[in-house]
Amino acid sequence: MTSHSDHADHSTRPDHAGHDGHGQHSGHGGHGDHVAMFRRMFWIMLVIAIPTVAADMMFADLVGYSVPGALKWVSPALGTLMYVWGGRPFLTGAVSEIRARQPGMMLLIALAITVAFVASWGSTLGLLSHELDFWWELALLIVIMLLGHWIEMRSLGQASSALESLAALLPDEAERVEDDGTVTTIALDQLRTGELVVVRPGGRVPADGVVESGAADVDESMVTGESRPVRRGPGDPVVAGTVTTDSALRVRISAVGTDTTLAGIQRLVAEAQNSTSRAQVLADRAAGWLFWFASGSAVLTAIVWTLLGEPDSAVTRTITVLVIACPHALGLAIPLVVSIATERAAKAGILITDRRALEAMRTVDAVLFDKTGTLTRGEPAVVGAAATTAAISEDEVVALAAAAESDSEHPLGRAIVQAAADRGLTVPTAGDFAARNGIGVTATIGGATVSVGGPGMLTEHQLDPAPEAAHWAEQGSTVLHVLRDGAVVGALALADEIRPESARAVADLHARGIHVAMITGDAEPVARTVAEQLGIDEVFAGVLPQDKGAKVQALQDSGHRVAMVGDGVNDAPALARADVGIAIGAGTDVAIASAGVVLASDDPRSVVSVITLSKATYRKMIQNLVWAAGYNIIAVPLAAGVLAPWGVTLPMEVGALLMSASTVVVAVNAQLLRRLDLRPAPLEPVREPAAATG
């Protein structure tokens, strides 16, 4: 099998691009070409190998049957065909490694099959001992190597399937609404920003946009990893490739082609699959070291056994050393694990933009969350309501306020209307709506004049605030009072709502022994309120954007390895300073550029999923490296005959079988990573939103 650098890092090693003799490293489509090519080559070589092995006299002697003299040339002829045709990927790869002056796996493989080929012809022509008839081992070696290539290429192809499935999300056509109201079906590449499209029930959104009319539950699972549909209505953004499950929407297009969120995610996944990790660099170096270890061992074996007066044993053991030293398992150990990990992450809405960040996440012992938009929703919500008179209930206060605010475009007004909807309240009809900047809104409801506003409205009417107002204000909430015919009948507290997933995320991090901190530009009382509700260990409040990086440094100076989680432009310096930067909710372009991990969803529990993935990936890497490197370190001296004086030897056929077994073990062990479930468990329904402030 090839080194990961032949796939993931060929941009820095161009000579390796054509190691398979076909030069097909052409992106993600190239993986599919390689899979087909190596699958076809494997089956062809397997068919040819059967008579090659069966007609080989050495194999016949081992098994205990005789080969007719008429079949003497079957194995040499077919073995030569296998060497030239089936061995071509390894021979061309070896040439590339020699040109690049970076000897590694391909050179070792080529050396092994070439030595076996030459020795076998020498035996067939009577120039060397009959014991050096290695046609069956040569056939077995080539078939096993091709199988290994097929396994690796198929795995890389499966890892790239995340990209293909993302691309498949886009529809082929879009329904554009013309100026005269008619609907025209057009090809996707004809769609332009600013145009209006219809997305019918069950249809896919053709490009990023904003809902102009209609409301629907939208399945965003392939983009965010969140399995439950999200309600989208007028003013809400929608992403290319997501599905409207129950109703039609009219969407004003805001981005097309390479500017869409989906295209950005594709780029992130591609960059992640092509990035080089420290562990992969280590595996490459180990392969290089193994080349010199195996080569030195082979030379030493040849010299020692020749000096001992056993030239036949020298050749036999030298070939065995070169065969079993082929570092296929080592080459597969790291890239296959990381490729599968990247794919699993992408399917869960976790985009690894730098593989080194994935590796570093397992060592993180402190997570620093930005508050607004990360632990909180970043938009106001009603977090408290109270009636000031027994003549009206709390729900009636909310319903009256929602009626008065029903025509308001202000974020606080929309939050009140949403609160009434969430409570399932019947909102009365309002008329004579009027809004005054800095004061509030007024409307006529059931013959009474209802007003909703802040301190300015109370001052204007010379009224005292509700008893709860002072407590709410201390917590940093915005307090609005509800007046009916000039008298206060209730009050509402609005704040930046804490995400229902945040408490679970903090609890899960604590369960792993991780220190949780929060950073915000808000005042100390506001920050403390959020921290207390979530159980956060440390709070940095009143921090200016330019100072966030210094707080990350302070945590690092105290001995922590820090993951910073944020979503905005002002988080970029802190994301870059942290040991691992995590942009949540796909964030801003600047935040993404500064982060090693991007969470497509807004769920902070995904941070825990990244840690889970990092630890599982590291375990698989270590297991594979220990097995692969350990096998070679132990097997090479045995093949060289170190224990031969005590009657312990490693025949070439056993070495080849063990080498094959080590490759299969590594491949199967990496595939077990696919069983990892990274999606957060569904939350229990939250009855009342927790308060925070923005």
C-alpha cells in the first residue's frame, strides 16, 4: 500500500503522484479511479496467481504433490507476467521515491519482488539452488500488495464520500419566480443572487437565501448533523441542499455556486482530507527509517551468512527480510484512521479543517466558550413574566403584549410574539398600532389602550416599575412593562436565551475532568448569572474583543491546554491563539479561517463529540502503529536468522503470510472507528428557557 503522502500530501511531493503508473491523483474522482483499477488488477492477478502457485515446484514440495515436467515453464512465464504487469505500481512508485530521494514503502516492495523475481529465474535456469524457486511467493506477494492497495483506496474513497454526498444534495434545477409572477424552471447554474425561487414540499433549496414567504420544517441534517427539522419562516436564512419537509417556501437567493455554505463545507472537508497531521509525518518518517533498517538488515544478513559459508541461506534469508519488511501496515496505520475519522466527523456536522487540531483535542483540559451566540442564542427571548394585579394572569400579560407588538419589527417585539406562540396562547386582535422610538408601542385591544415599553414609558406616565423589575435588571435582563388604559398590569423580562444544549455540554465536559470557562464583553452580573445557571468554573467578563486572545494566553500560562469556542469576527484572535480553535454554527468567514475545527450546527455539545473523536482516533493510531512497527521490528531479525543457531527460523512463506495478516489487522482495526456515534443524544423537552443577557 502507498504511504499517505501519496494521497494526502502529493502537493509537496509531486513525484509520487504517479506512483501507480497511471498518474491519476486527480482529486476525489481519482480515488474512484484507483479503487476500480486496483480491484480489477487484484482479481486479474489472483486468477493468474492460481496456476502460477499450483505449477511451482517449491510449493508442490511443501504441500506434497509433484508437478509434471511439461508444466515446468508455467510458473516462470506467468510469474514474469505478474512481475511486469501486477508489479508495475510498485516499480513506478519506487522510481518516484528514488527521484525524490525519499526511500520508503514503494522502494521496499519493489526491492522485495525484484529480488524474488531474479532469484526465481536463477533457480529455474539452474544458476541458483532449487530452494530459491520463489515464484509462488512472488505471486502471493503481488496479490497481497494489490489487495492492500484496493483496501486503502476503497477506504479513502469512502472517506471522500462525504464530499460526494454533499454535492449530491443540490437539485439539478430551480424554479425561479419571474417579474410577472410566473414560475420558470431553470438549470442551477443560471440562478443568480437576488432572484426569487419556489421550494416545494419535499424539495431541496437550490442555493443559500432568506425566506421571503411561507413557513416550513427544514431538514438540515446533512449540513448541521442535527437530526430534527428546524422551523424556518419569513426572514430566516436557509442553506443550499436542505429539504423543506412539509410546506412550500419562497426564497430570495443570497449566494450561489462556490459562495454557498455547502460549497464552503465541501472545501473544508477537502482541505481536512488533504492536510498532514503530526502522526502521519511520524508514520512517513518511520517508513523511511524502516527502509534503512530493512536494507541494513538485508545487507548484514547477506554478509554474515555468506561468511558462514552458506550462500544459499544468505540469499534466502535476505529475500525473506526484504519481503516481510514491506511496511504496508505502517503505511495504512495513520492515513486510513484519520480519513475515516474525518468522514465520521463530517457526517455529524463536525468539519476538521486541520488534522493537527483533531489530534490536539484529546489533550485539551480547558474549554473556553464565548457567551453570545455560542452558549446563548444571540437573540432576545422572554425569560420572565409577571402580573402586577390579581385581575390578570401571567399568560394574559404575555398575550396582551404580543397583540400590541404583533405589527412590530423590533427584535424585542418579535421575541414577545414568539413567546406567546411558544406558550400556545390566543392573541387578541389589535388595531391603531403606533410605535415611538425609545418609548415603546401602543395599540387598541378590545376597546382598551395597551402599551408596551421601557423606562421611558413609565416616566412619561409617572408610574412605578413592577416589583420584579429590579431583580430582573440586576441579572442583566431588559425589562418591559405592559400598561392597560394607563395602569401597569404586568412586566416582561427579555434576555439572550441560553441554548438548552449548553448545560448538557458543560456537564459532559465536567464529567471528563475538563475545566470550563466563559468569556464575554458583558458586565460581571450578567456573566455571573449565565455562569451560575450553567455551572461554569471560571468567568472572564467585560472583555474587549482585542483582549480575548490575552485571556486564552492566561489560561495557557496557568498550565492548561485550551480549546476556544466562538462564532464571531471578534473571536478570531482567541481562536488562533488557542491550542485548538473551534468555530461554532459555521461562524463567520474570519472565525472559520482561524479555527482548526468548524461545527456546522449551533450545538455546543459537539465540542464533546470532537473530544470523543480525537481520543478514539488517537487510540486507533497508537494501536495500529504498535502493531505495524512492532511486527516489523520483531519479524526482520527473525527472518535474518538471528535465532537460527537455536533452531528458530522464519521461512519466507510464513513471513509473507504474517505481513499480509498485519495489513489486514490494521485495516480492520481502523474500520472499527466507523461504529463511533458522534451525534448528541436528543434533549429532554425544556419547559422554560433559562435567562441570559446579550
